Amino acid sequence: MDLFALERGNAAVGNASGAAGLEITLAGPELVLRMDTLLCVTGADLDARCNGSAVPLDEPFPAKVGDRVSFGYASAGMRAYLCVQGGLALPLPGEPVARLSKGDLVARASPPARPTTGPPARAGPSPAPGGSLVALGRELALRVLPGPQPSFFPIRALEVFFSGTYRISSDSDRRGIRLDGPRLELDRPPDIPPEGTALGSIQVPANGLPIVLGPDRPVTGGYAKIATVVASDWPLLAQALPGTSVRFRAAGAFLA
């Protein structure tokens, strides 16, 4: 969800930016290390600890066989990321990425690219403007680009979209962030021929309530999309809790 946080953690432990890490939502597990390695926690503050001692966010730290890394409940943000030097092994193509359960083992994808004993480097500042946790607890103002079907929506619907305030629904998940608030009326049925979907696209089904598509979205979609959240603002939405207020700002021309 928060790709910037994942990239920061991977950079801190010497991984490629797209290496797999562990996403932890709202509350976390206790993990027992079966190897010596270098770890980094980024994203939301879930009171991460190693053997009972607090672990600072965005700073890599060495861990040894038998160490216990635990997480509590989120105090700021929604999703934390645990990055392991070498990355985590992913399922084979076509196999689902399942939620972890008690007793599961998670394998490392590859041996570390550099020793774990040297002085760790800081993860560095977030590439997101102001950091992805800055706006939490306040109203989010998200920049959006047109479409790809803005012509499906009359001017009055665009006015409602940009003037109204939405709230993130508790029904949201990695497939899509559902918004409660002003309903958008269309001049025509919202159904369109199936087409590819993009992260951050805002589709409007028949009930008129927008859904911002997430990383586990369907590969194709059949509803008109009024706008798309710009990539640099997506982490703000990814870290926002249910009930957070959301408003949209145009980052491009919506009317020709």
C-alpha cells in the first residue's frame, strides 16, 4: 500500500526497491528470528520492539538468531513495513499471497548483499511530500488527474466531487478504499467495456460512491473512473485510518 515506506526500508538494508517485505496493518505479530540479519521498520508507528527494547522507525538494526521482534497497536498511521536484508521469498507465480498465521515460517529470498555486522545507514527522509504520516488525524487533500472517463460525469458531478468531503469507509481494504459522502450522478450508466485499471484510479459504481483502487484491485474494471490520485499522494491515503476526511484537488484540466 505505502510503497514509499517499503522502498525506504529496502534502501536501509541494502535491498532493491521492489524487494518483498512484511506489511503489518493496525496491529502486529511477534516474530522469532532464525538467522542473523539486518532489519528496518518503516511506515506507521506500531511500537516495534526487539527483545523488549523500542526500535526507532526508519533506522536499520541488526538482529540475531533467537531475537524476538514484536509489534503493538498503531499510534500513528495504519500500515508498518518490516524489511529484511535480502528480501522475503514470494510464492511462485500464480500462487496467492496469503496472510500469515501463528507458527508460519517466512523464508528470506536471497543471501544478504552486504555483511550485517557493519554500521547501518539511516533510511533517509521519506520521498513523499512531508512524509506519509503528516496529514493523519486531519483532513486529507489529495491531488487527482482527470479520468480516464471524466466525460461520463456532468459538470454538477465534478463540482460535487471537488467541493464535497468524503470519509474513508471501514469496508476499505487493499483492493479499494471506499468513500462515504456525496453521491456522484452520471449522465449515462457507469458500466464501460472492461479495461485495465491503475493504482489510485477512482471508479464510480452505480450507487455513486467513489472507490479508490488499491494494489490488490481487479486487473480489469467495468465502471467509469472520474479521476486518478497522483502517485506521490497515494501513500497519504494508504496510511489513513477509516473515518479520515478526504477532499480532492484537481492537478489537471477536467474540462476541455
